Amino acid sequence: MSSAVFTATALTKTYVSGEVQVRALNQVDLEIDEEEVVVLLGPSGSGKTTLLNIMGGLDRPTSGKLFFRDLDLTSLDDREITKYRRDHVGFVFQFYNLVPSLTAYENVALVTEIASQPMLPDEALALVGLEGRMHHFPAQLSGGEQQRVAIARAIAKRPAVLLCDEPTGALDSKTGIRVIDALLGVNRQLGTTTVIITHNASIQQVADRVLYFADGRISRIQKNETRRDAAELVW
Ligand code: ADP
Ligand code: MG
């Protein structure tokens, strides 16, 4: 058994709209290890979201292979990929997508009601430092706090992987650092493999590895000897 969570081989995605073809991912080979924190950096349009969505079972590659542990994601039908996503994947997006009429606690409980071995909402919210804000509504929370509720919601089902698409994109540096700190805390305490897309080059310091994207390919991989804490980040 390898310790890879994801193994991609020649992973390719071509979008076709009318006469135009866009090769969003071009023959990407990649392994991501259990418990790793990986940051994806690169210009807009370089394929980062496409890769994240394929890993999360939200999109399908045009060719190539992608394994989640021993499971060949590229061979699954729609029902199986939905089950894969539900059982193993947490998502965090730039905009938090909380239900405004529900409290933080209730937003997390929405997910734990349908998961098989979830945490209690209190436990998930405590993991991101929001034990004192459980009964607040989204409008009563700062952007950074709302994003931490979204992280609690994503991890309450104890997913193997947490896929984050520009999670600090809408935040100022202070709250952004607190959000990164929450992601690292989840990774430490639950061992959740974490992939973070960002435009903010300083976030690369918290990663085990940084993957640089250009034109649908990984142009460079940087391995960090030591991983910094969020508190050490210079934004
Ligand atoms: P990034 O996240 O690095 O900004 P994306 O993965 O979103 O890049 O996009 C990679 C390329 O694929 C871009 O040229 C983008 O316009 C194109 N693309 C992404 N999604 C679609 C889609 N659903 N239909 C057509 N083209 C798309
Ligand atoms: Mg993107």
C-alpha cells in the first residue's frame, strides 16, 4: 500500500465551447501524501481549480488516471462519485456559502445530520476556535469567522481530504492568518490531507509542498524543510 492519498497520471482536462478548446490541465502527474499540506500557486487560468474540482469529484478529467488511495476515481459512475465526495471530501470556497437564517451551530449540524460518523457541531466549531460563537448568525460574524464556520462544516464529517479554493481570497491579512491557522489546526489534530489554492505567495510557507502551476501543468514543486505556523506568516 502506498501512502498516497491522490495519485494522478497524465491527468488532462479539455473544455470545449463551440469551436474553442481550452486545455485546462495538460498531462499532470502528481502524488499527494496522507496528512500532507499542499499549496497550489499560479496565475489565474493555470488550472488550479480544475485540478481541485477533479480531485473532489466535482468534475471529470478528459483523459488520464486519478486514484484516491486504491480507488480509481476515473472509473466511477455518477452515483459512486457522489458517494466518494460525500464520504471523503470537505470543500472550502472563497465565499462561505453559509445559510444566513441558521446559526453557526445549525449550519454545521446541517452536514452532520447526513454524515455517517460525524463530530458534534460543538466539537467541529471548537476545533476552529469558535466555541464562543456557536449561536451567532452569519451576519453577526466577521468574514474570517464565517470562513471558520465553513471550515467546521467541511470537517465535521471527518473527511480524509480538505480541498480549499482561495479560502482567504476575501479576507484581510489578520483574519486570513486566523483562517490558515484553523486549517493547520485541523490538519494537525485530525490528520486531514489539505490542499489550498491561493494567490497569496506568503501562504506557501505553511505548506509541506508548494506546486506551481502554469498553463495547465505543474511547472515546479518546492518542498519545504520546515512548515511555518500561521502566526509566523508575513502576509
Ligand atoms: P485557475 O483556478 O488556476 O484560475 P481554472 O482551473 O479555473 O484556473 O481554469 C483553467 C482554464 O480552464 C482557464 O482557461 C479557464 O478559462 C478554463 N475553464 C475552467 N472551467 C471551465 C469551464 N467550465 N468551461 C470552459 N472553460 C473552463
Ligand atoms: Mg481558480
